[in-house]
Amino acid sequence: MTSYEVVVIVVPGIMRRRWIQNLNRCADEYLDGIEDFIEFAHTHNPGATRICCPCRRCNNTLWETIENVGFHLVRNGMIETYSIWNLHGEQLDNASSSSASRVDNIQPIVDPNEQVMDIINDAFPFA
Ligand SMILES: [Zn+2]
């Protein structure tokens, strides 16, 4: 019943940056996305000479100049799951206002054990 709503939460953030999963790294969508990221990194890390590199080789563990990071991203691609740039200054709460308000509206889920018992009782009323 209400528990189905939970599935929806994560979608907007990921949909917004679908380009990360684009396998064609020459696609305009992909290159635009990288430009977006570089701009984002510049704005959120003012004065930083190096940021951690979210390319698939560095895996957010190595630090590179922003210019190099852009180069890595074109060459190696961005980590597919890194659609919320929390390591580069993005606040999870502000990632998408629509997803944030949805989170607030979610009804508390009933104790899963109780739910299972209900289902069992419904299925086997005479058990
Ligand atoms: Zn890299």
C-alpha cells in the first residue's frame, strides 16, 4: 500500500544526470554534462587547485586539477553511480527540491514484521 511510494524517492536526482550512464562519451549530452560538472566543481570549491576525480579510474580517491579531471572524465568516463556530487559540494538535501519534499511526505512504514504477519494472516486465515 503506502510502502510503494518509497521506490520513487531516488529517481529525480538520477534522471537529472542520465548522461553519466551514457556509454557514448563523444555524445553532446555527455560532453555537456562534463562541462556542467566542471562548472559545478569550480563554483562549489572556490580557490581549490585540486578536487577528487570522479572518473572510473580514480574512483573519487585521487586528487587532480580541475582541468585534468575534465580530461579524465572524457577519457575514462564518470563513475556511473555518481549522480549526486556530494564529494564536490553538493548537499544531498538540496540535490533536488522535488525529491526532498517527497521524502518529507513519505508515510512511516509499518513494522515490516507486522506487515508480514498481516500478509500471512490474509493468506492463511485459518492457520
Ligand atoms: Zn581521474
